[in-house]
Amino acid sequence: MTAAERDEHRDEHRAPDRDASRPDSNVVPLGRDAPAEGAAASRPGGGRGRRRPTAAADKRATVTLKDVATAVGVSQSAASMALADHPRISEATKEAVRAASAKLGYVPNSAGRALRAGRSTSIAVVVPQTGQHVFGHPYFMHLLVGVTAEANARDAALVVSTNPDESHGVAAYERVLRSQAAAGAIVASASISDPNVNRMVDAALPVVLVGRFVHLPHAASVGIDEVAGAAAIARHLVQDHGLTRIAHISGPLNHQTAVDRYEGFRTALAESGRQCTHTLAVGDFSEESGMLAARQVLDSMSDVQAIFAANDEMAYGAMLEIRSRGLRIPEDIALAGYDDFGVSRLTTPGITTIHVPAEALGRQAAAILFDLVDGTTPDPVHTVLPFELVIRESCGSHTA
């Protein structure tokens, strides 16, 4: 018996209630209270005489691939491959999955079927922005370059779905979920408390998350170790330059990336073995917020020796504020950033930072998404790419 046959055999004989013991069964689905039907009922463009969907239609709209897999007693990937008529799955399992799909009223994603059949279709990148600074950040341009490169290699188009402001946060998700135009979706820069991420993961649509989502261990994700990256910056300031009074300018603390970078910074200070003091100012990843946060720091911590900003845009804003007060970098105040997307190389002095491989993250996220659509990734994939500490002159002299 081949490995593939063993996997399928295991799926076929799995108890129907097995999913209740999976790790995600302990996760509280934050968005499950929000009715998906409400958004569909208020769809723009509804003309006079349009009939309200029947109860049966509403039921079909809520059935997911996970429901079908649970009913048959196989894994979600096995159910997906069965519906795709994959040769790895036996005819008996295929028939059982088809019967369960018909009974439950499951409607497969048409774009996913087209992509599996080798026909050109689309994947989506969902950016639930909470302000212009989020979508306009260079990070997303690099991420999209990577996603686009992988999509082009697969002859698939790319759809970017976003929303105008925080009050319309659901729009970016609904546009993808309701249209069924995309075979799968990559979600970038969602806040920790965004319930729509849960809805995307629990839907039949294959989804890959960019970043760390601790409450969704069953979802595929791609990211870097943000805690370790920020700790590397803190150790550089303390151990290499002997600086112990350090301010941190964080991103919005409802985003896991900002939380992880602050945690890494604090942990490294605590473990340094030196008497370190720090203060926190919260920004929003924009240059202007970095300037305002640096102003807050300089007004409240007159003897601050270094400022570590959670991205290079805010570090540049801090640089402008520091210089506006006649202070020098690094002679009076050392400065460090995070990301390395361009601005840190163009300033004088150059800004010490962490290089985030955003383009590689986009490529990897897209590659995993295509595997999910194909049904060739049976288990959650959590990929962590390496980062690099890039030392420049903004923290002081250093050895090569």
C-alpha cells in the first residue's frame, strides 16, 4: 500500500465525530454570531421584484466543505480531492462525499474547480485596511509583487479586495465570499479582533493568512518570527552599544505584528542582565505617527538614549522630530527601525533595521494557496521565513 493509499484509508475509517477533538475545536469563533445571510440580503443592486431567498437557499449558503468532510468522516482535504475526482481517493469515498454534498446542499466554489481543471481564473488578496497608511505602506507593494509573480506562473489573475474605512471592514471579505470569483484568498494585515478572518477560514474557500494568528492554529499561514526580530534590535542597542534607556514606538496594538514586536523588545531588555528602562508610544505605522510619537517620547523622557520604531516609516518620522530639536543621530540619540523596504537605506545616516522578506512572503503565501486549491496540502501549513538584522550607522559606530 502506498503512502497516498494509507492516508486515504485512514481518512475513510476516521470516526464521524473525530473533528470534535481537533485543536480548533477549542477556539471560540469570534465571527460565528454574525449572520452571513444578512450581508447577502442587503446586496447592492437589488431591484424591484427580486424574491427573497428561500430557507433552503439560505441553508445551502451556510454549508461548508468542513461540514461535508465531518458528515463523511474524512479530512477536509480528502473531501476536496474527492469532489475534484482526484485519483488518490477511492471511488467509495468519492461517492460518499458526493452524496453528503448533495444531502447538505454544499455548493463548491466554481473558481476553485476551474483552477483545478487547469483553466485560468483568479485568486484574491484581502486587505481589510483600517486607514490609508495600511494599504499604502510599501510592505503591501512588496507582498503583492510576490503574490503576482506566483499567480502569473500559474496563469491565474489576481484580485485585490479592500474597503474604504474601518466602518466598512466587512466589505473586503464579503466581496470575495459572495462573488465566488476567486478560487482562494490571501488575507493580509487583519487586526487581532477582526471576526471576519474567522469567517473566511471557516468558509469553503481556501485561505492563507499572512502573519501570526494565535487563535486560528488550524489555518494556513506565512510570516516571520516578529518576536525574535524585535529582540535582535533590542540586543543590538543594549549589548553592542551599551544603551539602557530606550523608547519603543509600536504599531497599533490591535495588530499581532505590533504586539509581537513590542513583546520581543521588552523580553530582550528583561533578559539583557542590565538595568534597562523603556517607555512606549503607540503609532499607526505612518511617518506622521512616528513624528508625533517621538515628540511624546522626547517630552516625557528627557534622557532617552535610543528610539526603536516598529517600522522604518515611523523611524523616519522620529528622525525628523529628533533633528527638529537640534539633536544628532546617533551622537545624541540612536535610532532603529523595522522592515527595510527602502527609506532606511536612503537616509543619512542609514537606519539600522530588520529586513522583512515581504516579496518572498507573498510568493510563499500564493504557493501554499494554490496547493490548498489543488487539495495537495492536507494539514495546516505554518511557514516561517528568516529575517536579517541590517546594521547601519544610526545606532553608532560598530565593527564590520
